[in-house]
Amino acid sequence: MGYALSGKTALVTGANRGIGEAIVDALVAAGVRKVYAAARSISALDPLVARHGSRVTPLLLDVTNAAQIAAAAATAADVELLVNNAGIVGFFGGEFTDPKWIEGGRQELEVNFLGTFAVTQAFAPVLAKNGGGAIANLNSVASFVSFPILASYSASKAATHSLTQVTRAMLRGQNTQVFGVYPGPIDTRMAEGLTLEKASPADTARAIVAGIIAGNEEIFPDTMSQGAGPAFFADPKGLERQVAGVPAAA
């Protein structure tokens, strides 16, 4: 079932840069009436306000801060679309036994998984009050297959994929649509240490918004994810071997 965006009110976490900033731009272009652009620093949202004026409302929100989450839900009581975009890469590229994986993994789970869960819990009643609305979770192709260079991040994104599924099941009764977004690497500051080919934030954001409007529960917004997503559903072990560099006959 498609989800019309024209005239709606949305909230985007992690909106101060990268894909979050681009999603705000794409939502405004799609006719969203108001976007709450949420970030840990209000001043970091100045460029969005400068571009879009009163259609963007800056909102202080650290997704690991319970008090700020509660305040955001009270302030943004008219939200109809929640985009859980905030995320981090805590560590990448180490040997399996590197203790930094554990430190980075705790941060990634706290932000990527628990932060998304906490924000969704807070806004589920808001969405219900406003007719059900919709949620879009920025997951990753790493939700489906673990990349050795991003071992703990992949685990955190597998957790957000699982959360997306259970959110869809548990909020179906209040008529909330839930979208899982599974991009490959995007050319943002978070991915600057990766040597993989990256999609542009603007193109990716436009594809995400188009997927929401079309009602696609799984959204693959770039060339890499459009190959990896269907490959996972067709042959998950084959994709696992491909990403791990294991010969097909092994």
C-alpha cells in the first residue's frame, strides 16, 4: 500500500548531515508540509533551515538520551512519518580479536539499535493518535550479510532489521506502515574510511522517498543494494560467501 507524503509532517533523526540531511531535502521536495530535523546540535541544522525556511523545524535529539526523546515526542506531537536515520560506525577494519570491536560494537548497538528502538517506542503513540502514519528505518545491506570490515556494525544493522520486522508486526493494529531501507555504502562522512564505490546522498534520499510513496516495505535505493537485496532473498548462503570472499565451491 502506497504512502502519500504531500501535506504530511515528518521527523528525521540524524538530520544534520549526510543521508539524513538529504532525506530532509527529498521530503520537502516531495511536498511534506513540515519536517522536524533532529540532531544532537541545533546549530548544525542551520543549513537546512536556511534552505527550507519554516518548512523545517530544528529539534534537539540525541537518540541515546531518554529525556531528550521524551521531550521530542511531546514537542513533535503532529508527526505522521518517523524516519529513524541516526547511526554510527564505531570501528571498522580490525582483526577478529581486536578489542576495539567490542568497544565500537557497544556504541553501535546503543545508537543504531537501542536508539532506534527507544525513539520508535516514544513516537508509536504519536503516530497512533495521528491515524497510524509510517516509520522508515535506515537499515543497511549489512542487515542481511555481515561485511568483515564492518563486523560489529553489521551486527547492529541486523538487529535493526529484526526490529523493523517486529515493529511492523506489533504496530499493524494501529495502522502504522513500516518501511525497511537497505542502502549500500553512501558517500558521507560516516563512510569516508571505506574504499567501496558509494552512492550519492541526494540520489539515495530521492530513491528512499520514492520507495515510501510507492509503499515498498523493503527499499533498495542504490545500485549495490539493488543487487545485494534480491541476491540475499534468492541465495543467502551465496551472498554470504561472496561478501566473505569464499570461493563458491568451498
